[in-house]
Amino acid sequence: MKLPIFPTQEIGSFRKPEYLFEAWRRYLDGEAKYSDILPTIEKASIETIKLLEDIGLDIVWDGEMHRWEMYHYPVEYIDGIEFVGQVRVFDNRYFPKGRVVKKPVLIKNYHIEEYQFVKSHASKPVKIPITGPYTLADWTYNEYYMSRWRYKVSNPIKARYNAKREFTLDLAKNILNPILKELSKRRVFRIQIDEPAATTHPSEMPIFVEAFNKAVEGVKATVTTHICYSDYRILLRYVHDIKTKQYALEFANRDTRNRGLDDDIRRGYTILKEFKEYGFDRELGLGVIDVHTDFIEPVELILDRIKYALKYIEPDKLFINPDCGLRTRSRGIAAKKLRNMVEAVKIIRKEYGYSK
Amino acid sequence: MNVEGYIAGILPRNDGLIKIWKMYEAGRVTEDVFRDVLDKSIEDIISIQVENGFTYIHAPQIDWHDYFRIFTELDGIKAGPLTRYFENNTLYRKPIFEEFPKYREGLIADKTHIRYIPRDVKPILSLPGPYTFLRLSLFKNGVDPVKALSTLMYNALKEALSIGYSKVILHEPSIAYEDDPDKDLLVSLYSELKDFQSNIRVHTYFGDVGKKSDILNELDVEGYSVDLQYTSVESVGCSDKLVIFGVIDAQNTLIEDIEYIYNQVSGYRERCKGDIAISNNTDLDFLPFTVAIDKINLLGNLLKRLRG
């Protein structure tokens, strides 16, 4: 499938409509089964696909309507990880965190049905976002593997490292790899492995790289990755070792809202100089929309962000997207932000002689 | 040899408080309803500390979003972008010093809950350490970071101690996290706070401080903590300062082996013959509420055991 220059994409999550929130609440409170709320999920899924297509995105997903959120969904299908309670992400935003109590086993390939559903309702190419092995491990309390290591070696840092590596590789081999292979067989257009935790422990970058590559071993489909709110200098040292075609990254959150192309104004994007110096040769998904504010980025601001990035990234390698999933914003606000993003891309395409 | 025990840092919110907070934010409950649940949660968190016989009772900072947010309400400091807090899936708003900050008397009194703590116990409070505060902030318009942080923290400490806090725990994960912390900067920042030396303790975590005792011993503070999830107890040297062992792992739900910790800490006491304290390694806010409570009780049991 051929994409236009500067393809536009959403990262993954989108705000659920209120009626779906209510359905999910019933499910989470044990008042309804997944099959009971599935028709409601599918209604919201179709609405979201159509909304994103109407906005004009080139690559779409359904805003993750089939999932409560990116950690909760996979964990529900992994035997060996159990939910233990809510833990803060920021302010009063929490996520249900699990603990691993035995070697993880895949109960069911949890992405096939949702992929088939989205694929059958989308007219644009589809990208399926999947939570990666390192992030799954990092966001889980490591009881099982740590209990095996904590008194085995006297250095506590080494014990933690060994326990984390074993856990992450088990997830990569036994959970992610079978899922990705199955999706690959179904000729999925793109698989995006979400790894927001990737750089959070610099000393564990070798684990992240090893697990990522293990997860995609034998996978024929195009694999991309999304990383956010991270130190990209840490990532840069490993950027050529990871078997991904694209890095979709967050930048707008660190940027100013002022117009212009100076480094001081475009400070959220100055790291791209180092990408160039490092010989970065992959596709870059450029985050141009801050998902943590209702501020609607004007078309001109988005244009400046893209133009600044083009100083360092080749045009045929540049994809345009929000920083992260837009689930934190209302659907109305998110749609306005995305519409401006698409408008900005139309303008830059014209400047590059792309007429469609 | 005396053994102290206390919890340090921001505590988790219980499920009821999280829920009512969301409802309050969405305008579905009134402020009075929200306040009732918050007050009850504060009282509960104080009670459990009193029941465990801790040496100090920590301020119930369950309504703090992060360590820096209260300071961003001051003139001159703005709450910046959401930023990852060290190696955690937790984000804080980066403080941006746009001008030299103007301290507002009453900030600590307004933002902590000392009035809820019984009068017959000794209350303590957690604040960001000036070094970590500096490292995690952005300074603009020629604001001198050392002067700004020294003045700000001096005023905050002065107020905290004047309104009744016995000790202030200054959280300094950057000291442990950085491979090579800036000793001159640290000494300079803490020398500005030496008026309060006997009332401040440095809490370090997220890294090995076994080889950083020369730095920690030089700070004008009463004591410092060592995170035993990162630092081997054998590498902790004897010190004239109070050494606080972070024995409770707030980053894992795995329940500690009390016998193993007892032996670790006892080994240090025999070797160094000084007073010690035990605590959690980092904020219990990294745990779900119910697990945090289990671990607080475990700390209480360990304290009883060590006191004999």
C-alpha cells in the first residue's frame, strides 16, 4: 500500500465515548462480561475509525476501544500476572498494576479478533498498536523472578537486573512473539510496538533491545515502535540495534507554543540535531500535538514544528502524529487537534510538490 | 543503641479517595463530599502510624501530586511539562523558575496536615531536597539556581519547623541516581541550610550510595538514608551521622523477609555500634494502597523486633 509523503497517523488510544465508559465500568466492576459489552465496543470502534478517516489520517486504528487501556488489556490474557491495585501515573491518574506470580503463559491471542474487526471496517491502511515486552515487564511488580534472585546474589542491583531480564525475555518469547507472528500471517499493514518504558532504566537498555528483537523474530510484517516522555539521548545509542522501521516519538510536550524555527522556540525538537549527527536512518513519527493540554495547536505552529524537523530528517522518512494516544483529551478536542495536524500536512505536501 | 522507625515520603491514595477525586474533578460531587473522604483518609493514615509505634508520625501527604507542585504555586515558579520521574512510570510537572521565587509564608501550613496529627507524637514532613529540586527544574531569565533553591528551601524549612514538625526529610534521589553527583554543589546547597542541621535528614534512593558516603557525611544534616534495594549493606560505612536504612521496598509488592532484613540491619549495628533508623526506601505511593499498608505494618513489626 503506497502512502503519501508525510503520512499522518494516530498513535493508538482515543477517548472512549461516554456510553462505552459506562459499559467498561460495568465490566470492570464485574457486572458484565466482555461478550456483553462487545456490541457497545464495536459501535464505538466503528465510530472512531470513521472519525479518524473523516479527519483525513492516512493510517488508522480504532482508538483502542476494545481495550480498557494498554496495560490492562494484555494482562487480562496472560496467566501468571494478576492485578494487585491502582498505582499513580500522574496527578490523580492511575492505572491498574499487576504482579507476576509465576512464569507467564498466553491464555489467548488477544489481538486477532480486534484486528480483524478494525481491518474489516477501515478503508485506510491499519496500524495495530501492541504493548511491548519491556513495558509490560516494567509496569508489573516483579515478584516471581525477584523472589528467585533477591538472595541468590549479594549485589542487589545485579539481582534486580537478572530478575528483570528473565521476566522480559519470557514475555517476549512466550507472549509477544506468537501474537506478532499470527498477525504477520494475516498481512497486517503495520504493527506498532508501544514501549513508553524503553529508556526509563538506562542500564537496562540491553534488556529492552534483546527483548524487542526476540519478540519480532520471524515476523514478516512491518514493525514500528512508539516511545514517549523519555530521554532520547539514551535511545540514540541503541537506535540502530532495534529491529524497527519507525520510531514514533513525543516532542510537542517539550516545545513552546510560539511560532518560529529558532532553536530556543522549537526547543522540544532540538534533539533532532543529535539524531542527524548519529546517522539516524529510520522513519520518524514526529509528535506535533501535545496530548496533555486542551490547547488546539494552530496549523501554523504545527507547520513550524514539521519544518524544523525537516532540517534534520529526510522528507521521505517523516510521518506526522500526536505525541502519544489522545485518550486524555475529549473526542471533540482531539478531533480539532488532529484536523489541524492534517491541514498542516496538506500545506507542507503542497510545498513539496505533492498534489493529491 | 537506639533504633528509630518511621515512614517517609508521599503516601498512596486509597481506592475510595481516587474515585471521589475523579468525581470531584468531573463536577459530580461537591467539595464538601470530597473533603469528607480526604479527611477520613488522612485520619486513617495517621492512625496506622500511631498504632505501629513509629518514632515519628509522617504528615499524610496523600493529596500531593508530586514533590514540587506546591512550590509551583509561588510567584516566580511555573508548573512545566509532564516529565518522567527518574526510572518510573510516574510523571511530575517540571518546575520552571521564570523569576526569583517569592516565598509565601503559610505555604507549608496550608499544604500539609499537621493539625490532624495528635499532639503527643512527633510529626515529620517530606520535602524535595534542594539538589534534586535543582536537577529536575528549569531556570530561566538569569535566575541563579543555587540562590533560588537555597532561599526557597530555607524559608520552607523554617516554616515547617516553626509550625511544629520535629524533622524534615529532604528527598534526594538524584544523589543516589547520578553516577557522579556534584559534591561541591551539594555541600554548597546544604551549607545554606545548616541552621536546621539537627532537624533535617536526607533520603536517598534509586541508586547505590555505598561509594558516596564521603559526600553524604559532608552534608550539614543529621542523617541520611540508604536504599537497600540498590546498596549492599556491607558497603555502608560507619558514620557519625544517623544512618537510616530503607528496608521496605516501595517499588515491589513482594513482601520482605523480615528475618533477612533483621540480620542485615543487626550486622550493621554490631559493626558500627551507633544509633540507626529504619524506613521505606522510596515513596510508598509507588504501591497500591493495600500493599503499602501491609508494608507499613511490616516496618512496625521489624521495629518492635529490633527494639527487642
